[in-house]
Amino acid sequence: MTKTTAFWILSPGHGALREERLPEPGAGEVRVRTRFSAVSRGTEALVFRGEVPESEYQRMRAPFQAGDFPGPVKYGYVSVGVVEAGEAELRGLEVFCLYPHQDRYVVPAEAVVPLPEGVPAARAVLAANLETALNAVWDGAPGPGDRIAVIGAGVVGALVAWLCAAIPGTRVELIDVATRRADLARRLGAGFATPERATPGCDRVFHASGNPQGLRLALDLAGLEARIVELSWYGEREASLPLGQAFHARRLQLVSSQVGRLPAERAVRWDHRRRLALALALLADARLDALISGESDFRDLPELMPELAAGGGEVLCHRLRYP
């Protein structure tokens, strides 16, 4: 048996490291030694604060979650490491896995995806967020020449802006209350505006701020018969929207996007592994290192997690390094 250390949320707002024992990998399994994991301020912060509604306890389970909401629970979905035992063809390879914060773990071989050449392990921690952004862009279906607004310059919003800016002829505006995000937008090929200076009349609007006020702004910025894609998940909070006024007269489309399911028109050809492989391949772009807002030692996570969960606009993707 191999010893391992994992981060557990013991109760809302409180976490600790726990030592566990791992069995040796069996047929069709691998043991991964973690090099990096990451914490972003979306779903994981809501889980840490105990803000998952009871109605969503089952739908919100991570692939290798242990325990149950609100806690004790071992939760997370960003792990990059090296296969050190198990299936011979994978041994020694750097891989990505949707696993919680833990320094070693055993999973089925098909649960890991080798990193493509040219994608460093330190940047591969963005893969899960990039999957979310890919799904959102598929749901929004922007095209060449579109005027696109992305509200919320967190990790997912910034990745959506980066993807949209790569479409020929688009004019992409990344919108945030924090003016310091202007440099990030520029590095990713997008324009920048604060909410009061945002450009209206957009063909597509993506909302990723996590604040209901941002969704109200999305309605204002959308042009006639435009599509608004809602990426934010509010947990137990409610979002109040002005769906009277000109909402119907302007024939606006309000579409939800969630990474757990592929868009219907792609599900017949794509699966989650193909989408993850695409996300990893796209991470060859070194500009995306700008989305890593800090790095800490894994063993500091119990003291660090409350700070990250309450970090506001200061935190993008916080990377954890392992011995």
C-alpha cells in the first residue's frame, strides 16, 4: 500500500489534509504522482463555502469525488501528474486527470489523457476551464465578423474571449469592473471595457461574472435577436432579471451553458474525452500563462483555501505545486 495525502473540505469554510492509503494499480489502472493541481474561483469556491443547493448534490459530484456535500468531501477536477505505475504504455507520461487535490492516486487508465507535445504541465491545469469555455462558444455559435461581448474577466470569461478573438473578423470586448484586467484582454487578443463603457448592439454576449448584475448588463448589450449565453452558476443565490421592457420585442435568446453536457448538435460525434483532448491541444499558446494568478505549495492549501474562495477579482487560476 502506498501512502497519499489529500485535501478534504471538512465543513463549509474549513479544510484539512488527510493521509490515506492507496492500493497498487490493478489491470487497466495507473498510479499518478501529482505535479500540479489548481483552484479557480468558480464551482470549487462555492463547494468550499457550502453553497451547493441540496437539489444539486448528485449532479454536482466530481468524477472522483469522495464523501458528500456539504462535507466532509474531497472535491476537485484539475490534476496534472506523471504516471509512475500501472499500464506500461502510459508509464512516465505526463497526464491530465479530473481528480481532487491529492499527491498520488490510482484511477482507470482511460481516466487520464496524456499531455500533447508542447503543452507544459504547469499550464495544463487550465484544461478544465478551457473545456467549459469551449462548450460555451459552441452554445453561443459566434461567427466571422460578429460583435461579441464577454462579461466577467475571470478564467472562463477570459478563455471565451480568447477563443472568440481567434475567429476571423470578430470584435471582442472583455468587460469587467476591474480595470487591471485591460492588459489581460490585450494579451489575449481582445478589447476591454468597464461596464459603463461597454459597446451595445452585440451579436453574441457571454456572461461569466457570477454576479446577477452582469447578466442584466448582458441583456442591455445584446442587439436585436442576439443570443446571450449564461455561464455563471449562482449556487443557492437567485438572479432577478428585467424580462419585461424590450426583452420580447427585441426577441433575445437567453441560453444556459454547462460543461457537464455536450451541446446536442455535437453529442452525436463528440464525447468528453475528445473535448478534453482538444482543450489540452489548444493550451500550446503561451499567452495563456497570464491566467495563472499565483502558485503555492499543496501543503499550504488548508490555510490558503479560505483566502482563495473569498479572493474576488484578485484570483484567477491559482496553481498548486507538489513535491
